[in-house]
Amino acid sequence: MAQESIRISSAWGEVTATLADNEAARSLARMLPLTIEMSDHLRQEKTGNLPSALPELTRQRDFSVGMLGLWSADHFVIYYRSGRVPAPGIIILGQTTGDVSLFDRPGPITATLEKTD
């Protein structure tokens, strides 16, 4: 299966992302389009709740700029800085191909995720 591309848009701009080749990312793609109310967390990421849980997969603790992740079963994250999270870590959902620095500002944002095809 080819990896899917999505667009993440907000009042601050938009980026595209390539979804990971895993069941959690495929489950996210099946939910699209969707709108997520996101808040800033620790000045490193925007986080928001998905309408339902995604499958549990292997997690990792390190993250990089532009990574899309899943913290808990329904907690979507866009990282705009690099770092490390505490255990149990995150499930990787994808990687942006655009400049995520547009999310690097305090305050909440409404993000729309949709397939690009």
C-alpha cells in the first residue's frame, strides 16, 4: 500500500505530511477529513483529541521536528521541536513535508486534516 499524504491546515497556514506505513496511521486516514481543537503543550507540540482511539503499536520516546504522533489512544500530536517524551512514548503517525514552525506559537488552534488525493 502506498503511503498517503494529508494536508493539515489552520488559520496560521498549512503543511502537508506523509503518513507512516502502520495500522494506526491507516486508521487515522480512514477518519479524514476531521477538525481537531489543539492546544500548545510544553512549547514543543500542538495536541488534540481524535474522535476515537487508534490501534496500539510499538512506541518510541524520541521525536523530531515535523513528526506526527499519538500520545494516548486518541491524543494526536504535531511536534514543532525535537525532544524526548516520558514512557510509554509515542506511536509515530507520519512526518510533515512542510514547515511546521507555523505551529510554534502559544495558544490554541483549530486544525483540519484531510487527504490530499
